[in-house]
Amino acid sequence: MIDRRSFIGTTTTAAAGLILPTGGVFNIMEKDDFPSTKDFWYKRVKGGPFIDTQLGSLAFGFTDKQIMLSHDNCATWSNQLDFWDAKHITFSHIFKNGNLLVGTRNRLYLSTNGLKTIEEIAVKNSDGSDYLPHVPKDSNYPGWYFFTLPGEDSWMINGKEMLVWGNYSNVEGGSVPVNIYYSIDNGQTVKIAYSFGQNPRFKDYGDNKDKSNGTLLGNPDNPKFCRHVHNVSYNPEEDAFYACTGDGRPSVGAQQEVKWLKGRYDAAADEWTWVVLIEAEFNSRYKSGGINFVDNKLYFTSDANGKEPYDRGIFRCDPADFLNIEKHELLFQPDYEVGHMIIQDGIIIAGHYATASPYKLGIIYSSDLGKTWRQYDLKEFGPRSIARLNYKNSEGWFRMDLRSGWIHREDEVLYIKPKMNVG
């Protein structure tokens, strides 16, 4: 474990805004510098700023009072800014041009100058009008408007970075509408790509519980509703986005909240077209996450639950065969629910839920794009579930959250560096 002293210096020094030169905490010099498995080195980081996301050598972190930016893979935090709602940050994204988008529970902020300043921005509806968050019955439960499960949510499309994500909501923080958001101008404008309908099971009652009464939230003109978005991903071969939702337990005859949608964006008109591909039951592989596209192949996980037998696994198929389960290839059967997965350079990393498996901190790993697999239990760090996996930083380390339960933030992140990369 890297504590605050060895990671960024003492609390007093960091609070004073000083920059401490270090030897580079992620630079592997010898094989025994960090604990390791057969496939990767690993390190948990806690006790300093919570490292929320990374891109190349950049990293964004925060404490209860400050937001911070590192330019050297967290060796130092050269940019620091007092921020009134730092402890409620739920989302961040570093754009390739350096802009930084930060979401709290129900507000969005943009910095275009490396955290010298940060300004609140308003989300826009498709017609350009302001999309306003609802006024919660209890200000302590405004809902998670921007938190998302995947760590990677932008793609270079026709020479521009496009950020698209959906909120994983109605678990903590209060009831909230469910949306898919997008930005095509490095965060200067964030708009609604899709707004789900009003879910009768998740009304604003002034707390964080399911209640039959309360205020309905969401788009009253859309009959399709869900609890939250699990994943949004982009397939460049089709120039199309795929989104998967979940996942309340509907009563008999009620609408299934597990859905897959396919969306296309018309850049010239700044318009979206969405089609619901499937609505599936709770115990189905279509209750999915970890959506990745590699060479026009769709990879996804399943966290199906309910009554046995379970329709679970890590799957691969041609996008055209997605609705035909007979043409799905089961790459690996982890036996338990899996909702998060990332793929880069032939490396696949997925994770078990601590609440739904015997693993304390379960890692599922393939170094050859799914030909072979191993499972590891990093028991010394558990019980924890991984979420929000980021691509490797400039020193080759994947970053991921460590969450208690399956979603509660505990100010811990895990770094994994592969011992072997496959192109």
C-alpha cells in the first residue's frame, strides 16, 4: 500500500501547495518493487487525494476541500484549487486538449486552464435550452446525475474527441432522472443525448429508499424507463453507440428495465437517433456491462441474477449477431456476477463484486484477448469491488476504483501493470 507520505508527501506539505520531487512511484526498476501475480504488478493507493481519473501522464484527484491535477502520474500535484463541493465529486473526465470536466452530485464544472479556475456549466437539452436538475425534497439526497461505471467514455471520431456517458443512479444519493449525456467540444457544451422516462419505482421521496409515493422523475414523454445506465460504448466500424441499462426487479407484467439501445449521431444536424434493441429479464446475459469493441467484435460481461440457473459469463460476438445468443461465444465463465471490464492492447481486466462472490477483491485477467484466463483474489485489500477502469497511464498502469459493497467510494484506487503486453 502506498500511503500519503510515500505517494505525495505529508498532508501539511500538500496543503501548502508545495511540489515534492519524487522518484516516480510507478516506475518499476526491479521485479520485486511491488507485489505481483503471474500476470501483473499491483498497488493500492489510499490516504491522499482520491485519484479519480487519468490520461497519459495527467491525473485528476480531490480531497474534501481541494481539486488537484498532476502532470507526472501522481508523483506531484502541481495544480491545486479550493473547491466548495469537492467531497461530493462523482465524475471527472480529462479531455485530450487538457480541459477538465468535473461533476458533483447534480452540477457540472469545466476548467480550461489546468485548474487555475473552474466554472459551473449548464447541461443543455437537445433544443439548446437549459436542462435543470430537479429540486430534491431533501437537499442531502439530490441524486447522482453524472456518476458512471466505465472509466473510459470518450472516442476520437472524425478527428474530434466525443464524450458520451450515462449516469449509474438510484443506488446511492437519492432518486434521480436517468440520462445519456454528450459533448463534442471538449466540455464547453454538454447536452442530453437520450432522456429515459419516469420510473415508478424510483421517485423522489426525500431519502434514498424505494417508495411507492413521491415525485416522478425523468422524461414524461418517453415510455421507456430504467433504474440506471450500466455502460455506453462506441463501435467505429458501424459509427454507432451501444448503451446498456438496468435493472430493478419489476413486478409481474411490468416493464423490463434491462435494455440495450443503439444510437447514431448526426454531427451536421447535432441530432441523435436511438433504437431499443432488446428488453430482457433480470436473469439474462443482456443485464450487462463492460462493453468493449475490438476489431468490430463486441465484448461484454453479464451480472445476471435472480433465480438459478444464471445466464452469466464474458461473451464475444459480431455486433450483427448480438440478438442471437446461439452466435455468442462464451470466452470465460466466472460463475459470479461481473459488471466491469476494460480491454487495451490485448489485455482484458474484469472484476468480481465483493457482495456477490467469495472473492475479497477478485480480478479476472486475460493477456491474449480472451484465449486464456486467470482469476486472482487480492485478499489483503478486500472486501472490495473494482469499478471505473482507466486505460494505462504513460508508465503502463491501469487505474480502477476500489468500492465497498459494489458502489460506495472508499477513497482507494488500485493500479495494475501487466508483465506482458500483447498487441
